[in-house]
Amino acid sequence: MPRIKNIQQDSTLTKTDKLLGSDSSGATRNYTLEQITNFVIEEGTDSYKHHQNSASAEWVITHNLNLTDYLPSVTIKLSGGGTYANVQAQGVVTYVNNNSLKINLAKSESGYAYIKK
């Protein structure tokens, strides 16, 4: 593993900034902040990614996270480009039971919902 002697301080982070790490084989790799963020959102433990293919004002999602003691974090990324964390400003999340929820939006939209335990 190479040694880093001097580290330049960067006061502004962007999604294209890179971090040095190693993959599962032990090989050294550069990862962008965007790649790491997408991994955490999409592949993180206790999470579910829902793809709403057709535009609808109500998204019914079965996530099977078995939520018993708390409510999940819900983030929506609309096909048109908007991202809304915990959705309340743009719609309403109804927790149906431990394994499903509904999201009601102001208008019909398609996109992704990320549910995190």
C-alpha cells in the first residue's frame, strides 16, 4: 500500500471528488463520492429500493423490512430529477404495516423510493 506523505486540504466536496480505498480482492481503487453515496443508498443494509415504472400519484410499496419499533427514512428520486427526503413536503407517507407503506404525491410521478431501516 502506498504511503501518503502530504494531504492537501479541500474545503469543498463534490460528487466527483475521489477517495482511496480497496475492493474485496484487496486491490487499491479510487472511488468517487457519488459512487459511495449510491452504494450506501442502494446497497446498504436494511434498505429497499422501489422502482415506480409508471407515473402514479399513489405508490404502494412492499419493502419486507419488518419494521416493528420505528419508522423508516423515505427518500424519493423522481424521474424528472427532483429528490425529496422524507417526502412530507411533496406528499404523504402512510405506514400500512411492518412490511409495506404508501406514498401519496401531489401529482402522478414515476421514479425511485429508497426506504432505509
